[in-house]
Amino acid sequence: MHTISQGRLAFLLLFFAGLALYPLIAGEYGVDFVTKIMIYAILALSLELLVGNVGLVCFGQAAFFGIGAYGAVLLSPQDASASWLWLLPACVAAAALYALFVGALSLRTKGVYFIMVTLAFAQMAYYVVHDTPLGGGTDGIYLYFKPGLDSAIDLSKPHTLYYFTLVFLVWTFVFLAILLRSHFGRALAGIKINEQRMLASGFYTYPYKLAAFITSGGIAGLAGFLFAVKDGFVNPEMMSWHLSGALLIMIILGGLGYLEGALIGAFAFIFLQEFFKSDAIFGSFAKHWQLGLGLTIIACVALLPKGLIGLPDWIHKRLYGEKRIITEKMS
Amino acid sequence: MTTATPDILLQGRDITQRWGGLVAINQVSIALERGTIHAVIGTNGAGKSTLINILSGEITPTAGKIELLGKDATRWSQPRRARHGLGRSYQRNTIFPDFTVFENCRLAAQAQVHRPWIWWNNAQKCKISVSSAESAITQAGLTEATDRPAGLLSHGQKRQLEIAMCLATRPEVLLLDEPLAGMGAEETERMLALLNNLKANHAILLVEHDMDAVFRIADKITVMVNGSVIASDTPDQIRSNADVQTAYLGAH
Amino acid sequence: MKYKQMFRVALLASALLGASLSAYAEDNKPIKVGFMLPATGTYTALGNAIENGFKLYVSEQGGKLGGRTIEYVKVDDESDPAKATDNINKLIKSDKVDVVVGTVHSGVAAAMAKVAKETKTLLFVPNAGAQAITGPMCAPNIFRSSFSNWQPGYAMGEVMAKKGIKKAVTITWKYAAGDESIKGFKDSFTKNGGEVIKDLNLPFPNVEFQALLTEIAALKPDAVYTFFAGGGAVKFVKDYKAAGLMDKIPLYGAGFLTDGTLEAQGGDAEGLQTALHYADKLDNPKDKAFRSAYETAYKDMVPDVYAVQGYDAAQMLGIGLAATNGDVSKQAELAAAIEKAEIDSPRGKFTISKAHNPVQDIYLREAKGKENVVVEVASKALADPATGCPLK
Amino acid sequence: MDLSTFLIQCLNALQYGLLLYLVAMGLTLIFGIMGVINLAHGSFYMIGAYMAFALAPMVGGNFYLTLILGVVLAVVLGYVLEWAFFSYLYDRDHLQQVLMTYGLILVFEELRSILVGDDVHGIQPPELLAGTLPLGDIMTYPVYRLFVSGMCILLALGMYYVFSRTRLGMMIRAGSVNREMVQSLGIDIQFLYRVVFAAGVAIAVLAGMLAAPISSVYPGMGNQVLIICFVVVVIGGIGSIRGAFFAALLIGFVDTFGKVLVPEASGVLAYVLMALILLWKPNGLFKAG
């Protein structure tokens, strides 16, 4: 039960309010850009559920993301716009179904072996779209008609898609926050710390983990759907392990064990990339943007053991020389 | 509760455990009755912890039979046994250090709740698990520490919490693996008093190294050497048993 | 009558005034060119060459095309198609570029083409050979200055059939570029009486070729046609040579097999014949001038086919802008001018098809030392079939 | 497939398997013994390959001197990296190390770009090993590949010896099982880890240098080997030197024959194999030891 301390609540309210107001001041590209980050944030949240709250390090999250995205393209009619009312649940279900299959098998393994089995299943999905004509092969396929619902919610309009994504981001966050304080979430927290103890107390831990895995896969599928709708284009690289890796990096960077960590991580990771890529700031050295990003990440690991979410603590410590506990987990 | 026919809650018959060629447990039989504390003693490596692991369902034995409350539980998984009244504690602390004492117990009690999939209700408002947790905490004498994070408790309190987490699942049989390990004199006294209280309604298996405590509190003592039972009797009889003296107490 | 005449004069005058005013305004504002090229990863060197080539032409024109100054913005496409839409959106919507130039990777270019088509932004593709870009995805505002994967393959098929080769084996990575190149090769090779006895492929970017080389040795074809590029091309040629196949089963390929890789191949590619739209020792003055200019402008860098493609992208843009007096919004006129023009490229003169792919000579080249020396014109003024393009 | 082709394919598989083992060996050490999921392993391999290219001119193009110089530099590099970046991470969540090694990948890749450039380079094998041996009716086999295979076997035997016969090996094995226990025995675990890390880096760099004449040297080459190395280590059983050896050979065979027999699925075969093995034996083929 994460008691929402006042600081955290204030942060979240400001954060989401900021996102809601942002399109009023932003240009067309800004809206696009933040839509993308919000989609990554949803994806990061899905992984945070597994890694941060159940201790299952899934190295194949991109597969569920990709299945959601390919689902959106392949299930859409060729010559007309689909209604997202059925398309979105269909994509989520497709991703969740694959998660059921992957989870049922891979949860038999533990630790690093689990990491690698999830990777293996993700690579299988990757090669299916990469090496077969099913999904257009290596060049990917286009979504010609973006889904909508009459004219009211037409997802081909950037602003509509922005708020649509924002709603789902908030929904995902709130859903997970509620989930984590329920019986189900508490059991997951117990499993993360000591699964043996949970078994001894009478919990059948496997169904809990599997349910978490499916939930996570479904949310990743939701993110995939949104991504396909945003770009109107899907490519096998959406399922590559590089994305799975980048997601892990996001949530670790943000701070494991906190839903906000996933939000902060997704935003920070992409902003840092853009920052170091910026010609305006770094001139011709911007082409070596990975150097700056790499050094920043190393500095984060060295100085912020809790991830960026520990930054306020760290600053406070530097300023006042004492430790302040802001992130008390339990009540 | 004294009855003419002993109320046997957990029974293990001819349990054998082999690891490759090594026999860790050799044809051990044991019966736990309500209202008694049954201690198992033996040197390190005698197979005491393995026995607990087998009885609680963590390990499936190579051979032998286990009955829990009169039902054949040999093939039951650990959670199933736990749900049928078997509670165990561990030699090393298995408490959740970030959680409060209360939450530790509430979480354990939650295992008994029948609809764990309801994801929209706040677990802390669940009446069943809350009341189980509260009574377990009271029984274990941790009322004052209810809201403290478990990681900040003293060692003795942590061991008490370990027992409280067992009690929260409302077990009938308790398998306790060295609950007194590392305790000071005062803490030991508190724990022994607690065990004495629990004995009325539970069948307790106690694996313990502290001989003074065992002989003070146990109703029955089983002595294991190299995986086999060499004697099983009342404390007085064990004390005077020649085999036990040479094999175990003599070396003490 | 008088009124009518006055009206006409007034109309004409105001039109002229308006035009000159707008021309004046256009003159003041530079044209923004957005490079979306790889700055990290395997294709970095190619991205650099394209950018250099483009800038070389512009600076030769005094930094102006169609009378307007050219300004550059850059974004690293990371050769990642999953990020492609965002990257090009950034150029178009945030940096407000007038023209986008990019890229090397086909999947990324496919995503770019879609955005360019939807936003009606001018796009010049300086390398990626995906047929779709000038096929189903073709658009009045999308141009390619390089080639389609099909073209070198088709030319090579003709050459090999003419050499009397009957049975061939193809080998490539299992990805779109490889498939298209093999398709081109088969189209002409089988038409001219050859037979492809087996298509071998391996997952991209796997470079463990030994198993497939053994397979080739067992199949004993008359020749092998291959499509590999970059590090894979280097390793394939070296492995092919080391397996002792080079002398017994001649190897032919699309030109990327030996382009920019000869030094790394260290002599193992000597004598290898490949087909491409550019070659060394082309005896034309334009090429000589280009090469010396490039070497002067970029110290220590050897001009290559990628630089030529970048250079020609700039030429094509220049032709279009000259026709519209620097007005990028007149896309129809701009496209018409480019379609009509004969582009004086270092690779030799070429034209642009209705689908906006070069109609160009494909050369047969032979690797000699560190150069791919031209042998002959393998296919004269070869045009991509542009299947699926409505502009055709 | 006739018999001679089959035998040649077996040789290919064996040779590829050994090469995989060579590359994965350093990872087994660091991953298996220190528990560090070292994403930068591919970068060390890449650094090795570029060293083979960049150091050669400094020692007059002598291949063997380049190898020695490279390994010495790698040991220093590994030692310093452990000191600077990893020594304070062991008490933290394992995933922190993942983040750290990810940062290192980016840094190494850019430093490579800045220092050596982005071109593809070929490395010539030394004169003595440049020849080929005839094989079958029209094929030949490069001597250098056989030399690399030989080096793999030598290194494998060396590792086996160090681990099972020497005091250092015993301390390392003990340290991998129980860090506190080793510390309580008065062994400087900090130093031990530093040695292991340096050795892991040195082996990866050596693998890169040895593989350079075969694979050539190009940007992004490290990322390509990274995942397959993890596959090898995991199939073999984490921390098992012997397991990694057999797993590498297994992957070599699956990859080689997969390409020939089921080309449509060759990309995914290694992963299917890994999934099947882990579902069958959730701790890999060989447990640590």
C-alpha cells in the first residue's frame, strides 16, 4: 500500500495537470513528441509492474508492444477506418494472449534464466514479423486509415490522439496504483521480497505471477496500439531487444519500485536523448550524443542509488547534510 | 484439552529422503498431537530442517506418507498444506523488512481470503485479514510494535513476528525451526511463555538447539542422528536414555 | 474598351508587383534543408558521405539554390525505423524544414516516405533502395537520387546471362533490400535463359557464412550472385575467398559488395565484378571535377557512390528550385522541372522517371586495387519498373 | 547432403561453436562469478577488434605482439573499470549494474567513433597462418580459423585448470557461492572481484583481437555478439565454464545446420533451443561448478 504522501500526490497532480495543459502552449511537433513519450511511459509502467513490484525482470516487453502495434495494423480494414472501440481491446487481448503463453512457460524459471527465456520468446515474435511476409517483412507496413469513432474521437488528429493517450496514461497509472494496494498487489509485493514465505503462508504464487504477467502484457499491447496509431507505420524493430533493454533502462533510471519512477524514467530518458542530440547546444558534437547520454547514465548510477526519484533526497542531503525520508514505502 | 484418545493433527510415516546416494532422512515417523510441544533435537546435519521442509511441503520426500488432519497430504503442495492448517517458521528471518509488523501479519492472513482477484479494494480494509492479523499480533505479544517497520525491530521481536506471521494464517499445526536462535535470556523467556500459551490449541513441532529450553518446555522429544531417529520419548526418559547420552548429550 | 484595357494593365501590374514582392520575401528567407541521416551505428560513414556530397554541390553554387540561401538542420536517424516517424516529424514540424534529405536504411526511408507524402514535404532519398518509395508510396514530392535495389540486380542478371552462365545460386540477408536485389537479378537472368538453382539466405545481420559457403560448394553452380553491404560484405568476400571458391565459382554482386569496403577486404576482392550506377575511372569531365572538388573540400576523404548520391540530390533540388525561383511550395512545377531535366551527374547523365527514380546507366565494374574500375555499361538507361506507382 | 558435405558442415559447426565459446568465455566469468549482467561485454569484444586494427602499427604490424599488448592493456582497463564503476555496486540491486554497463556501451561506442572513425576495416592474419588447406573437391579451409579454434581449446583448458586446480580458482568459486563467507575467511573479495573482472575483460578483448581477421572490424559489431553470448552462457548454466563450452558447440551446430536445412527459421532457432532447454532444465544444462 503506497500511502500517497502529500509530496507525491502534489507531484502527480502537477505532472498530469502539466500534461493536460501542455498542448495549449506547444506546437504541432511538441504535441507529437509528448504523445510519443506518454506512450513510452505507459509501456514503462507495464514493465514497472513486473520488475518493480513482482521482481520479475522481463527482457521481452517489446514483443507485447509490437503485437499490440501489429494487431492495430493487421486487424484494421484495408480501405476504411476502424472503430477503436473494438480495435483497441482486440490489440490488448492479442498481446495479453501472447503474454499468457510466454508467462505460463517462462515463469517456470527464475532469476537470470527468466530474463533470458522472456528474451527468447520476444525474439521469436521478432523473427516472425522480420522474416515472414505476414507483417511486411523488414520494411514494415503502413496503417493507411487511423481508427476513429465517428467524428468525435478521430485519432488521426494529433490533439485528439494526445488527449486519448493522456487519458490512457492516467488510467494505467491509477489502475496500477489501485491494483497494487489490493490483495492482489500486496501478494505480488510479498512474492517480490520472499516467495518462499508466501508459499508457506498458503499463497499459490504461480497464478499471481502469471496474472501480473498477462496484465503487464496487455498494457504493453495498449501502448503498442497507440504507437501504431500515432505513426501509422509499424516495423519489426519495434519488437527488437534494443527496445526491451531501453525500457528496462528507463525504469531503473527513474527508480525501481515506484510507479512514478517509470513516468520519470521515460520522460528523463527521452529528454536526455533529445538534449544531447541538440545541434543548438552541442553544435557538431551533437552527432556524438550517445557519449553524453552514457556519461549521464553512469553518473546517475554512481550518485543516485534509488534512481532519479531519489534526486530530491540527494539534493536535500547535499544542502542540509542530513537524511530526509520522503519515500517511506509502507504505513 | 486432554482427551483419552490423542488428537493427532500431523503424522509422518516412514519418511525417507535421499540426495543422490546420500540418505538425509531415513524412515522417520513422527506424530504431532494437539496440546503438546514435540521437540526434535540432534546435531547439525542430523536432518531436522529437512524434516520440517518435508512436513511443510517444501520438499517432496523420496518415500513415506504424510497425513494432515486425517487426510493424506503426501502429494499436496506447500500452499495447500498451509491452507489446511499447517504453519511454519524459518530458521532465518523471513519477515518483510519494509512492511510494518501489522502488514506482515495481514499479508500472511490474506492467504486465507477467498477472492484474491478483486483488485479494486484496498487490502488494508479487508476485515478478515485485518482481524486475523490483529489477533496474531496480540497473541505474539507485539501489540506495541504494530506500526513499526519490521526491519527496525529487535532480534527477539523479529523472531516473535516470525511466529505471529504463522499464527495469522490460523494454523492448527506449527512447525517452528529454531525460534530461539540468537536470543538473549529475557527474550528466550518471553518466547517460551508464548509457546506455552500456544500449545493449548496447536500441535507444535519445535526444532531447537537450546537444550535447557527444550527440556523445560517440551512434552515429547525426538532425537535424530544422521537422519535416523534413535529415541522418542518424554524429556525425563530421554535424559536418562543411554543411547542418547553417548550419541548426543555426551558430546554436549 | 478603355476600362477593360485599364483593368488588364492594372491586373498585370499588381500580379507583377505581387510576384516581385513575394520573390523578394523568398529571397530574404533561406531554404531549410533537413538531413535525416545515420550519425551513429553501422551506416555512419555513409551518412557522412551523403551529407558531404550534398553540401559540396550547394557550396559550388555559392551556397544558394534557386537564388535562395540554403541552411541545414540535422537529426540522427540511428537507422532505427521505430524512431523514424518521430525523427522526420521533428524536422518537418519543429525545425520547419522545407526539404528533407534522407536516408540510408530502407525501413527508415519507408517511414519517412509516408510522412512526407502525408505532409506534402519535399523528400530526397539519397540512398535507400526500397522499391516501395518509388513504387506504391511514390508521390509528386518524393524523389530518389540513388537507385532502386532492383536496378543493379537486373543489370547483373543480363551481364551474367550474356557471359553464358546457365546455373546460378543467389545469397543474401533475409531482408527487403536483399530480396529486391535478388528479384531484379532473377527477372533478367531467367528471361535470358539462366536458371537460379537455389536461393540461400541468412538472418540479418548474421555474418556466419561458412555453412552456406559449404552449401554453395556442394551445389557447384556456374556462378553466384550476392547482395551484401558494409561489414557483412567485407566478411563475405573474405570468407568466399578463403573457402577457395573465388577461382572456381565466380562471384558477382550488386555494387555495394565492394563499395567503400575494398580497403578492408584487403585484396581478397581483386577482380570481383559488380554492378552499380557509379564506378571509378569513369571517363567523364564531370566526375573528374567532382572528385577533385570533393578531395579538396573534405581532407582525407575519398569520394564514393554515397557522396555522388548526396551531390545529385542537391543537383535535383537545385534544378527544381531554379524553375520555381526558389519557391518550394510550387511542387508541381518543381517536379515537372526535375522530370524534364537531364542531370549531369558524376555517374554520367541521367534522367528521372515519372515515379521519380533515376533512369540511369548501370555499370559493370571490376575491383582493381582500391578501385572499382568501370568495365562497360551493363545496362543502358535502365528504369525501375515502379510497380504500383500511380504516377507512372 | 552427401557424407563429405556433412563432415565439412560439422567442421564449420565446431569451428563456429568454438569461436562463440571464445567470445562468451569472458561473459561466463563476469556474469557467472560476480553476478554482474554485463551488457558492455560486446563493447569489450569490439574494443579488442579495434585494438587489433589500431595497435598493429605501433608494434610494427607484428600480430603476436599486438595480441600481447592488447591483453595487457585490457587487464589494466578491466582493473580500472571495476575500481571506478563497479566496486561500490555489489551491495545494490543487480539492475543498477545493468544500467551502468548500458551507459558504458554508449560511451565506448562513441569513443570508438571519435578515436578511430566509422569505417569498416579488414585485418590480415599473420603470414604464417594466412594459408589454406584443401577440403573436399573444391573447397579450402583457412589455416587461421583452425588456429583460432586451437586457441579456444587452449583457453578452455587453461580456464578449466585455473578453476579446478588452483587456489585462486577455488577462492573465485567460493566467492561466487557465498560472498560473506569468503570475506570472513580473510580473503580480500574486493581484490578477487577486481581480478575476475579484469580477466573477463581481457578474455573478451583477446576474443575480439583473435576474431578480427575473420570477422573484420566495423561499428556496432559488439552489439551483434552480445545477445548470442548471453544465450550461450544461460544454456550452459550460469557460472559453469564447462556448460558454456558445450552450449557454444550446441549453438554452433544448430546455427550451421539450421541455415542449411531450415533456412526460413534459422534466425529464431537458437532462441527456440534456449527456451526449450530452460523449460526442460530451468537452471541450464550444467549447474555452476
